Amino acid sequence: MTRLIAALSRPVSIQSLVAVRVLFGAILLWDWWRYVVQNRIFRYYVEPELWFPYFGLDWLTPLPEPYIYWVWHLVGLSAFLVMIGAFYRVAIWVFIAAFGYFFLLDRAQYLNHNYLVLLYAALLAVSPAHLAFSVDAWLWPAWRRRVIAAWSVVAIKAQTEVVLVFAGLVKITDDWLRGEPLGIWLRGQAGDWPFGWLFQYDAVILAGAWATVALHLIGAPLLLWHRTRLAVFLVYCCFHMANAQFFNIGIFPWLTIAVTTIFFVPDWPQRALRWALRWFEPLPPMPAPVAAGAGVAPLGRAVLVFLALWFAVQVYLPVRQAFFPTLVGWSGDGHRFSWRMRIYDRDADGTFRVLGGDGSVTVVDPYDWLTRRQATAMLSRADMIHDFAAMLEAAWREAGHGDVAVHADITMSLNGRPHVPFIDPTVDLTAVSYNWLGTDDWVLPPAHRVAEGRLPDWLPPLPLQKPPFAGG
């Protein structure tokens, strides 16, 4: 423990952390502007009449117009202040509160990259990223630091490794290693690219699927080794830019590229600038670093405990799916917060039946009650289906119809397979609960093997459910 604290307390240049702060703020400022010009706040949070809050957050609802726009503008203002390092401690926590508010309003709007934004923002909030190259350092010169304790840099590295490694691990599935749904997505865009004809070959699709897994599982650890770091970083840049072209995944590629620069030597911005300037004029020798330990506070045990708990949670959330006997791609058990990004193609459709005590039956089309974005997400998520049934029950009760039963007639296709029943249509969803820590009998298993479609039939079929977890 003493050696660990000493290693995390060693002084390093603040420059790489500052670079992450500036790039993080700039990317989020751009994201704020995208939402403004595309009117997403209205479409996501004003237009809907119903929402799917997270567990225990039913009290959190969208503010009415125009106040909800004011909160979103607060996101943009705080991102700008973080970028320039002005009133940093207040700005970063205001950003977390405002951005987190929108993140928690509706599960239908869940995005992995928005979750990642909050994780990086929290780590930046406890780091001294504003003590150099910032408005704060200009206003309060006594705060200026050229070196900081290494733990701030190590924490961001560790968080990035968690994301990248698990993004590879979760892709070791029957379908992904067959080349699906990557083949579905890329073949659908074949006519949009000069080289799109390559996507018609199974070997190209399989190579892309397997290379993605290898990049994350092998490439991510190699970012920690100085001899391979630059090469792997450049490969990641190509990978993320390709994703940005092929898929609509927002700021995720750019955010990941920006934060991955933390793996370079802590004073890489100064080294890169000197390398560029030396082509124009001779430069004096690199200035000597500040004496070891000068002005650097050692890592406190409170911060060490915080980091230990933080990364314990970060590791648990992706691996918790191992405790469910179901297939996460089908049931959704353990899907959120687990870095399962662009790994499934789920297409669900269906209606709900509201059965009154007088024998009446009303068929409800969810697209009449929800926005298209909400309905599409809800129909493939068992927890949201259960919530929507409760919403229908409450609406019928409020209309004076008393106690009703709600059944769901929903089918779903996983990765290009034929549609099969997803929810047991005989179960009254208002009479059962949703099990957050286990499986639900009213979620039917995938009732098909896979020889249909474009999936190569020489590969083994998809099992109906996972083998029992060895741990219990």
C-alpha cells in the first residue's frame, strides 16, 4: 500500500491533463451546439408526454419551456468554462449536475457516450486540471503548478482502459464472431462508398468483426507500453474516424480520441510543439523539470478509497451480466452501463392490450403514446415494456375505468433473424414485477436457432440460453 501511494503521488507534468480538460470542454461545447441547431431538447424532452425514469428517480421530470432550454444552455456555458479553466471547480460540478439531469430524465435516451461523459467529468472534477494554462491560473498566480500528483493522470488512463477492454470482451459472442450484425449494417451502406463492394464478401465482414475485438483486447493494453503507443493510437484514430463515418454515434469517436492522448508522456504537448517549431528555428535545450515533489500534495487515503470504490463499480457493471442465465442481447439483462456499443441489431414491433373488468379490450399502439424514438427503444427493452404497461394502467384508472390488465403482443428480431415472440402475451404485466437483479419468466427466450438469413451456416447456432454461471 505504501508503494502504491508513493507511485500515485509521484510528480508528473500537468500538460497532458490540461490537454484532456481543454479537448473535453471543446467537444462538449460542440455537442451542446449540435443539440441546439438540431432542436434535440424539444424532440427528446419537450415533445414527449411520457418518460421512462431510472429506478428511484420518478420525481425527476423535464422542466417546462423555456426553463429546460436554460438548463441545456447551462451545459454549454459550463463546458466552455471548463475548456478555458475559468472558475473551474464550480463550472465542472455545474456541468455534471446539468448534463446528468438530462441523462437521468429518460432511459429511452440512454447513450453510452453520455454515460462516458459523466464518468470523465467526475474524474476531472476531483483533479487539479485547472492549475495551469487556465483563466484560474492567470487570476490566481499562487495556484499555478507545472507538476501534479500522478493519480489524476492514472485515473483517466484506467477509466479509458476499462472502456476499451470491455468494449472488446462483450463482443466475444456467437453472432459478432460470425460477422453479424456488422454485416447487416455495412452491407446496407454498400452503395454509399466507393469501396462498398467489399462489404458483399463474408471474409471482409468477418475480418472487420474479429479485428475490432483484437484491437480492443490487444491494442488497449499496448497503449500502456511506450514502444507501441503511437502506432496503436494511430490505429485507434483510424478506427474511430471510420465509426464516425459509418455509424451515427455522436461525439463518442472524438471524445475517445481526445482522452486517449492521456497515455502519452505527461509533457507531450510541449514536446509536440517543440518538434513542430524546430523545423523553423533552432531551439534551446528542453528546460529541466521542476524538482521532484515540489508543490505536489501526496495522495490522501480518502482519494485512494474513492478511486478503489470507483473502479470496483466500473469493473462490476460490465461483468454483472455473467450472473444472469439469459442472453443479454435478447433479454437486455445487464445491458446498460456495460459498454455494449454497436453490438446488437434489435428490431421489435407490437401492441398492448388493455383488458377492462367489463370484458372490454382496447388495443394500444405505443407509437400513438410515445415519440418514435421512445417507442422504438421501449419495444426492445423488457424493463421499459413493464413501465409502459404501468403507464397504461394508470391512464385507464385516471379515466375512471378501475382496475385493468395489460398484456403485450411484441415480437423481436435479433441480428437479422425472423421475428419471434419477445414477451409472454398471456401475462398481465401489471400483476408482475420487474426483477432488476434476476430474470423474468414473462420475457420469453429466443425461440429459434440460426441458419436463416446471411449468417454463415457453417458456424455453430446461437444457443437458446447461456450455460449456468459457474459462480452460482
